Amino acid sequence: QVQLVESGGGLVQSGGSLRLSCAASGSIGSSHVMGWYRQAPGKQRELVATITKIGVTNYADSAKGRFTISRDNAKNTVYLQMNSLKPEDAAVYYCKVYIPSLGSRYEYWGQGTQVTVSS
């Protein structure tokens, strides 16, 4: 089992910044990927960004140029620095840890952290 604890959400004005953190503990696989997803009301959960253990990143188009994902392997923690936030970025942000080759057999989600962006 893997436990994920997210922090850093909150209310920010349009154009502002937030930094999300997600600390993982438990049976963490050696080749896991860490990522951030988000879900706005009435919409499906969508990818924001992912990062492999060696630092290969992948971003949704909506996040490119504004968000930066990073990780500290020693702390099993992933971060999401969000700049130039827009009202459409408002959502519940979820941390995910997974091993792609194992599919649902190794896939864990955090409880989510709310990000609200006022215009």
C-alpha cells in the first residue's frame, strides 16, 4: 500500500501562484511515476503533469509554460509549481503514483486538494 498526503491548495487571485506538494509513503515501487491530475465540477479528471523517477516530464497543453512539476526522490515527494493561474485552473488537484507496466495493480491516488482561482 502507498499513502499520499497532498498539501498546498487554496484560494489565489488570477495571475497568482501556488505550489502543491504530495508526499508518498509505504510500498513505493522503484520505477514509479508521480503525477498531478485535476477535476473541475462537472468535468472528467484530467492529466496535468507527470514525472518519472529520472525526471522525464510530461505536461498537458494547458499546463505547458505555466506549471512545473518536480520531485525529490529522497523524500518521495512530488511538487507542482503553478504560475499565472487562471480561473479555468480551478479544480480539485489529485496526486497519483503509479507504475505504468502494472496498470491498476499499482495505482494510488491522494485525497485531493482544492485550488480556487478568483478572477
